[in-house]
Amino acid sequence: MNELLEQIFSGTYGGIAIMLVITAAIVFFLRALYGPKGRFRDPKWDESNRRIRQQEAERRERLLRKMLEEAEGTERQEGKGDAH
């Protein structure tokens, strides 16, 4: 058993496996600390992000309304031209 573990960890693939395990552990640790509902997550950033998302949604809605109004105006003008 010891020889098998020694072969696994001393080979090229073993080194890669160790690096992947360590990297995954670091990623999950940082996610637990700073990710959604994380212990060290800054509420100011969450509020700022919420505000920015709301502003972007309002801007997209205004743009959509404007585009729809322009499309309706174009349809009305085309409809008037056909009636003559």
C-alpha cells in the first residue's frame, strides 16, 4: 500500500492531483468566506450591486419602451401611406 501511494504521489500525475486538490480546497475556503452568504462578505458591496442592477434594469426598460414606441409610430406612418 505504501509503495502504491508513493508511486501515485511521486509521479507527474500525482503532483498534478495534489495541486488540484490544494487549489480546490483554497477555492472552496474562499467561497465559504467571501461568497454568497459568506462570513466576511461586505454588506456595502451587496447594497451597491443591488442598486446598480436596479438602475440597469430601469435603463433597459426605458430603452425597450422607447423602441416599442418608435416601432408603433413607424407602423402608424406606414398604415397612413397605404390608405391614400
